[in-house]
Amino acid sequence: MGGWVYILLCADGTFYVGVTARILERLREHMRGSKATAYTASRLPVQLVWCKHFERIVDAIATEKRLKRWSHAKKQALIDGDIMQLKRLSKCQNASRSTPLRREGMDPE
């Protein structure tokens, strides 16, 4: 069954990163604002700007957690498919924390 990682652009310009097994159903929920306490409910309308399917849900969850820690600029580079900018933004000042994009599963397909 696998899972989807997705990024929504909210009306206030922020990004929301989520994970789901059923992407279309989940997007409809976001767009309806069906859960009043959800981050996106007060930031409607939202727009799907990026998504990726993973064969294993555990990989999707791990990627979601990683993307949630990324800066707005780094998420924008991923959305734009700007690999050079993504690599520049991925450079870490502390070499022990630097992780190649290939290992993160963020290679362009």
C-alpha cells in the first residue's frame, strides 16, 4: 500500500508537510477544513505543491519527519525541482550532520 508525503501551500504563504496512505481523500479533508483545530483549517485555501509516493509507509513517515525540519527556502527548492539550490541549502556548517541528498531519497526522478 505504501504512503504519500505531500506539501501544501497555505493561503498565508506557509507550507504544511503531511503523510497519508490515501492522498486524494486526505487532500479533500484539508481543502474542506474538516478538522477545525488542524494547522491548515485556519489557512485556507490550500494548494498541493509537491508529493511523492513511497512503497513503504515507514519510508514516507521518515521523509515527512525530515521535511518538517527543513527551512521554508529548502522546501521551496524541493518544490521547484531546483536541485542546485537544494544542495546549497543542504550544506551544513557541522560536517558530522551533513547527509547527502541521495541517502535522503530526494534525488530527482
